[in-house]
Amino acid sequence: MNKDQMKGGAKEAGGKVQQAAADLTGNGTQKMKGMAHEAEGKVQKKVGDVKENFRDAKDDQQDKH
């Protein structure tokens, strides 16, 4: 697991918490911000996944030679 995967997961979870709090208070602006944070976290996590897959493929190639 790399930094982007960890930070993305944390951002995604934080966005979900922010949305839940907004639902309790009825604050539409905070709900939208929470949705944005969740989406941003998902993207960052995917970037981390791509980096991890690239690193694994690179390591596999080096092992073959």
C-alpha cells in the first residue's frame, strides 16, 4: 500500500462522515463538500492503485531478467 492509497482512503472515509453529519444537520452545502471529498479520495486511491500495479509489473520484469 502506498501513500496515495492510504490518503485517498482516508479522504474518502472523511467525505462519507461529512455527508452523514450534513444529513443530521440538514446542511446541503456540507453534504456537497462531503461528496466532493469522497470523490477526490476515490480518485486518489485509484492513482495509488495504478502506481502500485506499475511498480509490481516493473518488479516482475526485473525478476525475469
